[in-house]
Amino acid sequence: MKFLSLLIVSLILLSSCTRDMSALDKDQGSKIRIPSAIERQVIEASSEFGQNLFGRVSSGNPESNCFISPLSVSMALGMTLNGADSQTYEEMKVMLGFENLTAEEINSTYKNIIQELIQANPDIAMHLANAIFYRQGFSIFPDFLTVNQSYFNAEVSGLDFDDPQSVNTINGWVSDQTQGTIPTVLDEIKPETVMFLINAIYFKAQWLYKFDKAKTEDALFYTSGQNSVDCQMMHLEAEVPYTGSEQFEMAELPYDSNFVFDLIVPTGASLPEIVSAIQDGQLNTWLEGLTRREGTVEMPKFTFDFNTSLVNYLQELGMIDAFIPGIADLSRISEQERLFISDVIHKSFVKVEEEGTEASAVTVVEVGYTSYPPSGPFHLRADRPFIFLIREKVTGAILFIGQVYNPEWKA
């Protein structure tokens, strides 16, 4: 079933940087303190990055469910940033919106965000975890591991990547951190992979105003034009923050905590046009326009998972060199190999029903090394299918080219 793409559940920091949370603090016992000026700058930059990334992912998955956690992506890349240098470092900083901040300011804010979110409210399940798994025998600078352990509370473990059990170990860690909602993230470990930097996030909360199960009914959900599918439509009558225009309607549904679910339904505009407006910075304006009103919210129950590689999207946002073998500079991780980011894997899960919401995400930054021809004597043994050619060296003309799968011989 193709439901309206969720825009805000994974942007859980957004409300604290764009809305006055004092009323919620008083009513619901918040333990979140007021962010410092530098922290606000990092949070705002992370939110802007998240909106831009979502726009790219949405465009890359037209008319399909998609769901990401910008916070998870930002944290995984934040850990990786501590190993980057030169142009690679600058591109990552600019893309994340941290160009005017020092490494200490960035790392300290990530540390505070982790602490504040985990302690935000005892009535919700909020879990953040980071880990670094590396190939046994791979030499890593101690400072790289220390900074990520200190600021990101990253678990560090060396594994035998040639042992298939290592895949199970990493998948088991992800499953544990996401309460089983994301059971696997890796299928295999490639021979050139030397490290995985992983963030996992899990969120579960009940609505402050629960949908009445007795009023949930069968309904049609219109996917495009006159096309429709069956759904279970939930029903809520409550006084909640609301805003609307000729282009959209928006309601803010609070959880029993500081966290909220913002539902944005296009009316006069298409969903891609709403996504574009979010990329253009309109979301903050919409949030500022929310006012409490009595009303009715109808929304389908849904659950789905999402899986994508973020490499192309991150390159579109300006993070380019980190993915190019021989160009990437991750020299603050190790001096042993010429490293680059070979993939950024993102998996997520979401479930929305009458009682509340459960959501999780994991981001895996896969680091590999660039292979160079070895120096010294070599031993070439053509004991497998091979290609051969006959060419003229001066002109470069290739006279013949072929392949051998079965080296038959006739005298």
C-alpha cells in the first residue's frame, strides 16, 4: 500500500529548534534543557540537512513509501568526519552544515544530543547507539577510536571479517539496538572492507490523544488519480496545533512526551511540490503557523520498512570526494591503507496505529581500501578463464582478442 510519506517522525530534533517547547515542558515533565547557541546551530544545521536529504530520497523513490532518519545518518557521518581530512573533511562539514564550527564544538554537541534525547522523557522508549566494527589486524589510529568512544559512546570491536559469523555479529547488534525491528543490515562483508561505522536509533511512544479503535474503519486510500487501495482509517477528535492553506493541511499530533508527529496532507499541491517547498525552507514557516484548534484527524494505520544506499543522494548534496577511491582522504583513521567510503546503507522501520508509533533506523558507513598493484616479484597463474589479445604496439591496433574457458589442445 502506498501511504503518504512520513516527513517528520525521524526529524525528532526539529521541534526543539523551531518551536517553543516551554508549554510541553510544564505539562509533560520534560527533562530537556534549553540548548546553547552552538547546540542550536548544530541542531538547525542537522535539521536542514535532513530536509534536503529527504527531498533527494523522495525524488529517487517517486510514488513509493520512503522513510529515513536524518539524525541517524548525521551521527554515522559525524563519527566518520573524525577520520576525514583536507577536501574530504571540508565537503562533509559543509554538507552537514558545520562549516563554521570546530571539531570540538561538533563532537560536544553530538554528545549532548545523545544524552538529552535518551533522558528526554521516562514515558517513551528512546534509544541511540553507535558502534565501530573493524577488520582484525587493521591498524587504526588510537585517537580516532578514542574521540568516537568519548563523544559518541561508540562500542568498538575487532572482528574476523573473513569469518561469515561476523555478519551475524553485526546484524545481531543492529537487531538488539532496534528491538528486533531491523533484524539485518548486512548480507556479506566484501574483501576490501575494513570498517563499519554504525548508528542505530529506536523510538516508541504512545499518543497523548489516542485514536479510538472503535472508530477505525475500512476505507479507500487514493494513491494517484482515481486509483485506490483499501486501508484501515483511524479517527481522532481533539484540540491540536493545526495550520492550512490552499496547498496543504497540517496537524501536530503529540505523543505522551516532548515528541510530536506532524501530518502534512497535500490539497491544492502535489506531494512532490510539498517536498520541494520543504527543501526550500518552508517547513519552519509552517511550524510557526500552527495554532491549537478543535478538529478531526483521519489517518490510515500503516507499517513498512525502507532500505536504500545513500551514496548518490549524499553526492548530490556535495559530499563527493569521500566516495572516490584514490581521492578520498580518510587519513585520520589509519595510515595503513588509502581509504574511501564504499557505501552508506540506510534501513528504517515504522509502525503507526491507534496506540502510538514505533520507529527505528540504522545507518552503516562502510569503509574500504583502494587496491594498488603490489610491488616486488609476482606470480601469475592462468588457472581460470582468461582473456587474451594480440596487438601492434606502435599503432596500438588490436588484431585479435579472445577469451579462454576451456584450453583445448590438439597437436
